[in-house]
Amino acid sequence: MAAENTETIPGWASWLAMDADGQWWCYEAEPHQHDTGWYENEVGRCLKLNDFNRVSGRGWRDSLQPINRCQQGS
């Protein structure tokens, strides 16, 4: 599963994940999973990505992915 609009991801972000409601987030440090989504692990920043297309939350548990800087053009 891949998210769209990678140009909206800040340079500090290293991880991308979708919650059960279809909302995408980016994280500075690898997040932890809880019952309906992901949460920051208290050592990094996180940001709700409002410009990302919301998709069905189906499969959200498999959505955690590292951000590929080459793909971003950074």
C-alpha cells in the first residue's frame, strides 16, 4: 500500500502510516501500533497529512513504511 502526494511530507519525517479511519500520518521515529492506528514513540515528531487521499482503512496494520528519500527527491 502506498500513499500519494509525497511532496507534502516534511524533510524530518522517516516513516509513513495510515490509521484505521484512512488518515495518513508521518513520523520522525518509527511509531508504535495501537488498536486503531499508530502513535509516536515519545522521541520524535508526527504530523497529520491532510493533503493525502483518504482511502479505506482496510489493511491499515500493514501500512507502516519507511520514507524513501530518493522517491521524494531529497
